[in-house]
Amino acid sequence: MKLSIRHSNWLWAYCLIAPTVLGLYLFYLYPIAVSVFYSFTKWNPLISPEFIGFENYKRIFTEPVVLNELFNTFFFVITIVPSIVIFSLIIANALNRKSKLNGIFRTVFFLPYIILPVATAQVWRIMFSARYGLVNSLLEVLHLPQPFWFENEWLVRFIIIISSLWGSIGYYSIIILSGLQNIPTQYYEVCELDGGNSWHKFRNITLPLVTPQLFFTATISAIGIFQLFNPIYVFGKGNIFVRESIRTLAFGVYERGFTYFEMGFASAEAIILCIIILLVTIIQDIGQKKWVYYN
């Protein structure tokens, strides 16, 4: 039986999207469904799952360690995400100016993003080492105090913030730069004719017209920081006290699932983290209607 052109196009379309759809079900939806099921059980790889209802979820909101993970997770999101947005905008605005070295600068700023996060965290751990780190060596030359960076939880938090900014600003700067380059130059010319200065241009033209890229940066970076894991693992592996102070939900999921083999509790914690990210993303999407301008 010969297919019509319309039905033939449908057939080819379904064949082309089939690998993506199958991959979505196999690697995303199926693991989510299995995790939801295991979150209601007490299970490790050595025993069969035992259904315990909402006990894992009750434990999440009553266990001090998990509450500390929640605090640290939101602390890093609240401090890192706005910093990423602000510094990425500043760097993108600087890179948008005409210069023969712009290509080099863009490459230099983007390079940290392609480095593996574990390698990035390890480099910063070496730099802030109290014994042989570059930072303390410079402080010694300047006759300034040389703190034991990884012995204090707040200093470790500071290093995590700095390293996260260093590793991600380059990528988001390029995203924002693409938005800056799409702003018509006529807008700035009209502003100059009206007597506007650089601040007026930035506030009334640049900032409003680049808000779609800023919204993208805020949303994607928030999703990434909610899953912050690598610096917690690297910075905390040499000091249990600091690790317990700076641990996040993502680290808690890993430790309980693959160190203590509490797969049911780890699944419940992962579901809670997923719900938090979903709610924050929805709030961001609703809120963007009031400040994002699509031209």
C-alpha cells in the first residue's frame, strides 16, 4: 500500500524524533519514576525494598544534618546566582567594546567553563592550601595574616563562592554578550542626541534589552548551583568537620546513596531537591513577566 506524501512525512518525522523520545523515557522519566517508588521504601542493594510510606520524608525535615544541607544549598544559591548575573553582565559589557584583543579576552574568560568541575575545585584547593598555596604565599610577601582556609567553614564557603564564579562567569558572559550585540546602535545614537550619557544608555537601553539573557542566566545558574557537589566533595574530603558544615543536598544524596547505601532515603532527598528546583524555576518564570522585555 502506497502512503500519501502527508503520511510519509509523518512517518519520517516520527522516525527522526523516536531516538530522542526513547532516550527521554529511558534515561529521564523511568529513573524519576523508580526514584519516587524507592523514596517510599527502606532499601539498599543487599536487601529487597521494604515499603515504609512517608518515613523517609519525615526524617528529611527532622534530621539536623539534612536541615543544614538545606541551609547551605539555599545559602550558595542566594549568594552565587546574583553574583554570577552581576559579574557576567559587567564582563559582557566590557567585552562588547571594540578592541583588537576582544577575541583573546573572550577565550580567556570562557576557558574555565570547559575545565572539569572536579579539576577546578582541586586547583582552588591547592591555591588556598595553608602550607604551599599561592594565596598564602602572596599574603606572606605582603606581610598579611595567612589563615588556615580549610579549617574554617565560612572561609571554605567563601572559596566555594569564588571558585564557582570563576568557573561559570565566562559562559554566561558570552550568553549576555550575544544579547548586547543584538541591540541596534540607533538606540544609543538617539540617546546621545537627547543628551544621554553612558549611565543613561546602560540603564534605559542596555539593561532592559538584555533582560532575556539575564533571565536565562539566573534560571540556568540557579539550577546548577542547587546541584552543587564537586567543591563540597573536594574541599571537605580532608576535613570532616568542615565537610559536615558545608554539605549540600546534592552531596547528601551522593553520600547516603553511595557511601551508606541508604538508597530509599537518598531517593527521597533527591525528590525533595527536584521539587525545590522545580518550584524555584516556576517562580522565576512567573516573575520574569514583570521585568523581562522581549523586543
